[in-house]
Amino acid sequence: MKKSSFLLLIAAVSALGGLLFGYDTGVINGAQFYLTKFFNLSDALKGWVVGSALIGCFIGAIVAGPLSIKIGRKWSLIISAIFFTLSAYGSGLPQIFPQSVSMLVFFRILGGLGIGIASMNAPMYIAEIAPSNIRGRMVTYYQLAIVIGFFVVFLSTYFIGNNLTEAENIQIGWRRMFWSELIPSGLFLILLFFIPKSPRWLALKGNDAEALKVLRRINEENIANIEIKQIKQSLKTSRSAVNVNYFSKAILAIVAIGTVLSVLQQFTGINAVLYYGADIFEKALGFGKEDILAQQILLAFVNLIFTFVAMFTVDKFGRKPLLYIGSIGMIVGFFLLGITLQQNSVGVLSLVGVLLFIASFALSMGPVVWVLLSEMFPNKIRSVAMSVAVAAQWAANYMVSQSFPMVMGSETNNSEPWNGSLPYFIFIMFILVIVYLTYKFIPETKGKSLEEIEGFWK
């Protein structure tokens, strides 16, 4: 197999973890209407069923670091694939088996564990195995796969639900929606056995010969020889991450910068727009129920297109320029939305603001954060540092998801002078923090080896 084809296989297989991230997160949105009627759920129980996977995501991200150090990136992804598969089947248990809300929540949490483990290991694995000149683009495959996952699950749940009566959907339709995830999760599980182990992890465990063998499969021999020397040099003070002092001032600073960047990805308000898009279109933008489906498809399409743009520019323009451009676009987008809400003039300009925000996020904070997190941490602490950063991101996701509807419904937000615009101006403040953090603390990593990037922090 040619080196380019081999790299593409590796990126595609590991990025399937991203697709399952998007798919597993999105499938509950299509299924919840019917399973709510099947179980006769109260609003509180409905929220618990829908949000329970986030608990698994948080726990999965925490355990992903130690797990990745112990058994490696590849086997961690295999475990996540098993969790995805068990969750997909168990969430839609056949009617011949007793199904309860507690059992459904259990399997949703299993799926969350899979997301948490994959969301840390998949981008890190790609970064550790990709050549430096195309590493940004290859890690961006992960974010692209998440976006595709959302889009595919939207289409599949719509197709399943549209071909059954409401009564059939209440009995079996929502089960089939969960089972549809078995196809990508099974494919992910099988194909993972055909990819190599991470050369950085192999070197971390002292298996330099096998690490060099993997590097030679993806690089020219002279480049592979240079890279293995750089890896060994970066690890020379310790062969085990256990001996690293994670509470030293230097390491705490690196982990803090990465964690803040990871949290700020959620504090842009992206998931408020994605999770509550229908509410925004109906309540804030004044669209009727018949228009919401079209608007949601438009959001998904813009998200997908601009993720492609990021993929083909991140290694050309660099990480920091995309963050600057994207931040300006997100600020302008939410400013347009906020001003039109304040002036009670919602309409086309409001929609332009939302779409500009989505496009700018897809161009910048969506993919670039995953690229930076996967490459900015030194070899010896990468697993644990990414675990902390990704776990914090899931906690931030939960905070935004829970607080957004409360702020939207607050008396302050719905009175003068805000008129429903307050959340978007709060998000603008956080985006301004991103600009400052990028300028002050984030190094430009374009075209640098992981070991060269490590030198930025010394």
C-alpha cells in the first residue's frame, strides 16, 4: 500500500470515532419524541434520558488518559467502539426483552463513555502518526466526521420515522433509530484492527524498533530516522509518564492553557445553537414550525461546507490566523443576531447572523481546537493533559446546555433593553477572550513536528 493511501486509511478509520461522536449525540434528538411517548416520560425524566450520555462523556474523557497510557491509543479506540456498539443495540432492545427507563439510561451512558474515550484518543492518535506538513488537515478529518455524523443521523432518523406511522414509531421506530448506529460502530470496530499503534506511544513504552517501523510506513526513511531521534530525545528524561510531576509550574501552565482553550470552544455558544436551533428559529427568529426543518438542514450544510474549508487551509494559513478570522466572524454573526433581536426586527439579517456564526465556528474553533489539543502537549504528558482538557470541555458543554434555556427564559433577557439578545452578547464576551488567549499564549504549530512544538514551552 502506498504511504498516502495508508495515511488516508488511518485518518478515515480513526475519524470514524468522530462520526460516531456526532451520530451518538444526534440520534437521541430524533428518537426522543417517540420514546418519550412510549415510556410516558415527565419533562424531568425526558431531560435525564437525553442528557445522561453527557455523564458518560465526562467520565470517559477522564479515564481516557490513564487508559491511553496503559494500553495505547489504538486499543483505547477499540474499547470505545465496543461501548458504541453495546450502546446502540442496548438502547433499542427488542420488545421481547424488558426495557425500562433505567436500562435505556444505562446504555446511553455506555455510549457517552465511548464518546468520551474516542474524543480524546482519536485526534491524538491522528496527530501522533501524521507527518507534520499535513497533520492539521488530518486531525481536521475528526471534526469533519463529527459534522458528517450529525448530518447522517439526521437523514437516517428522518428516513426511519417518515416510513412508519406514529404508532409504529412509538413502538419500534425509535429502536431502529438507535440500531442504525450499529452499522458505523461495527465498521469502526472491525477496521481498527487494521491500523498500527501510535509510534509515540510505542516509543513511550520503550519499543523504539516498532515505532521506527511504523514511522517508515508513513514517511521517507530519512525523515523517519530523524523523527525517531527527536521522539527519543523528548522522552530521554523519563520512559514513563508516571514519573512526570504534573503539578510542576511549567506543566500546570501548559495544561491550563489547553484546558481553557478547550472550554472556550463550548463557551462560544455552538452547542446552544445546535441543540436549541429549532427553538432559536421559532422563538428568537420568528420562523414558523413549517420552516424549522429547512433552517436546520441549512445549518448542517453550512457547518459541513466550512469544515471542508478549514481542512484545506489549516496547514496553509496556520492555526492562529484561522482562530482570528473565525473569532471575528463569530462576533459579527452574534452581533447581527443580537442587534436585530434588540430592535425587534428579526428576519433575514438574523438568519445571516446565525449562519455567519456557524460558518466561522466551523472554520476555526471547531476543527482548530482539536488540532491544537492533539499537538500542543509534550509527549510525556499528552494523554493525561488531553484527558483533562477534553473532560473540561464536556463539563462546559453540560453547563452551556443547561444554562442557555434558563438565560433565554429569564425576565432580564426578555425585557428591555435585551429583548432576547442577552445570551448572544455573553457569548461575544467569551469569543473576545479567545482572541486574547490566542494572541498571548497559543503558539503557531503549522509545519512543526510534535517534538519541535514541545520546545516552544521550554
